[in-house]
Amino acid sequence: MQWVLFFSDRQVREQLFTRVDATRGLLLVTGVRHGAAMRPPETREPFATLERLHGDVLSQVLVADEGTTDGMWRDPLGDLGDRLHPGSRDDAYAAATGYLLLRDGRPAAVVRKQGTPFEDLWFLQEALSKLSSRVPPPDPAQRPGRRRAEPAPRSPPRPASGTNARATGPRERTAWDDETTPPRGTRAPPPEPPKKDPWTVLGIAPGTPLGEARKAFRALVVQYHPDKVAHLAPEFHALAELRTRELLDAWAEVERALSEGT
């Protein structure tokens, strides 16, 4: 069974969590790049071969990043990594950027992305063979030049930066090369601005009565709600979402401070 979720979907995070929680047995979760000229993610490699050979053992959830402004503020895979590994940044990062294998909703292994579907498939089959007796191990003679698969619960190292040199030497380019599955984060997100004073964000003076502050906050939220710019270009949607999130975060701090002071 294969499912494809999209970053542009506002409910992508909730859909991903639901799939992880509801799927019994082995589940592969990973991010893919997706553009208008690309084939559907489930028809690409290594996913098509995994489904053909091991579809009775393995389910797949492919989270497609279309690179649009609608999805640029969302990070469902990062949220899943944090949820599965709340106490370990390294494990959470590895789960979000690699091929995450789960059993009954719990992390079982992480396979680092190699850069080509051929290499990814070999290491995925190796990891699956250790998790299920129904998956035969891959041919050792076909093993790529260096091992990048890390079984759980060991903490997978972060991907190396720069080009990905291989001991196997040059390889003929194929049509799959444009559809590889790079680690999440190769399309660099915008830098986070410095944290603003929540009172300044809301335009509320410290010590303002709670009821008056709440009224001012609600007026701002209505003013900047994304629905107000639904008729405008996509970049305005993203800015409205960012501003609304900033207001909500600031209000959480202000409300807490005013409530504790009453």
C-alpha cells in the first residue's frame, strides 16, 4: 500500500501522523521532490520496486515537497521526527531527512539517502531483510561502495555536506537522476528572524487588563487572517500565515503573563 501526501496540503502534518499511527507492520516514510514535469512519486524508484517486490510486507508514505509557497512554511517530516524522538535532536533529524522505517508506528531503522535510487534500494532491502524474514537480503556483490544504513536505536549521523563521492566510480546518467530523493533541507528555508517582544508584536502595553488585551489580539488576528488574502497571489498567503502564527505565539506569552498577574 502506498500513500502520497503533499506539503501544499494544510492538513499534511495531521494526515502523516494518522497514517503512522494507523499502519500496522512495516511502514516506510520519506520525503520526495515533486514538480509538474515529474512522474508521480509512487511510480519512481526505489518506491516502485519496493512495492512490486515487498508490497505485501511494506507500506509506504511519500511526502512530496512541490517547492511552492503554499508548503514552504510546513515541515511535516520534521514534526514527525520530533514527535518520535522528543529527547534526541540527532535521531529526530535523521528520521526527518532519511528513509524512516517503522514497525507498528514505532521507529525500527533509518536508512540514509545515498543520492541515487539504485544505491537507496540496496540499503533499503538490507534494512528490511533485518526487520522481516519475508524480505531476502540484497546481493552482496551489488553492494554500493560505502555503507550508509544505520539500524535503530543507534543515533544516525547527519548527512555529509558537499558532493557525494563514491568508491564505485562514475556511473552512466539515467532518467532517474532528476527524481532522486535528497534529504529534507536541500531547499534552504528562509532564516528565522530574531525573536520579537510579544507585547510589541501585539501593540499591547504590559499591565493592560486581560479583557482589553484579548480584544486587541482578536482584532489583529482578524486583520491578518489568511482568508483575507485568499484572492491574492500565493506569496501573500504565506506571509499571512506567517504573521498569524507570529500573533498566536505572542498572544500565548502575553495571555500567560497577564493571567499570572491577576
